[in-house]
Amino acid sequence: MLALPFEVRDIKRNKIYYNEWHKTWQGDIVPVIVFDNGKQVVDGFDIRAIKRALREVDNLPAAQ
């Protein structure tokens, strides 16, 4: 199993996090999942896009 470090940032409760999310990622959809310091960004919970981003970040072959 792949372990990924992550940080939860509650944009509803923290104005600084909200401003960063909106300014940096042009946030309109939550969640915004940022991989590899912004090399891959997925808006919303799109499982295919998340898997694709993980493959690209880890340079893994496509699943069969």
C-alpha cells in the first residue's frame, strides 16, 4: 500500500487557508487535491483523475 503524506486545510474555518486556496489554485471546487507541490492538481473527487495523477507523480505504469 502506498502511504502519502497529507495536510488537511479547512477553508471554511481558516481565512488564511481559504485565501491561499482561492488565489493559488483558483479554487471553486472542493476538494482540491495537490500532488507533488503543484505538479498535479485535481479539482473535486474524481477517482480516475486522482489515480492518473498518482501514476504520473510516481511514474507508475497504467493499471490493467
